[in-house]
Amino acid sequence: MEFNLSNILLAGIGSLAFTYEKATEIIDELVKKGELTVKQGKELNEELKRKMTKNITKDALLTKEDVKEIIAELNLATKLDIEELKTRLDKLENK
């Protein structure tokens, strides 16, 4: 399976969405059981939505250094690595 940055970001966003969905279900269940008032449930849902949106926005803004770090962690070949391999291959083919 080929990993790329967009797959990693989509997986992260998907996990955040899943977490939000589950948290919302728990809040709704607490409201149904009477452990939270409807007003408290709405306030919790709004706070959760604000925090999730803030986290998604913050996490979506990757710097160049972040991308380089991710590439290094995934041990992906860089453009320079590929060029060096092409040069070595050309030398071997010309022998």
C-alpha cells in the first residue's frame, strides 16, 4: 500500500470525525438518561465542535519542516535520493 501525505492527513481527519461523532452520541445518551440537561448537552456539543474545528485547523497547517519530518519518519526517498540512484544506474549501464 502506498502511503502519501494526503492519506495520512485524511486518516487523521477521519479519526477526529469519528471521535467527535462518538462524543456527541455519549452526550446525547447522557441527556436521554437525565444526567445532563438539554441545555448542558447543547453547550457541550457546541464546545466540542469549537475544539474539534480548532484542532483540525491547527493540525491542517503543516509547515515545510513538518512535511520534511514526516517524510523522514516514513523513510521515503527524496528527490535527491532518486537523482543519485539514477546517476549510479547510468554509470553502471555505461560500463
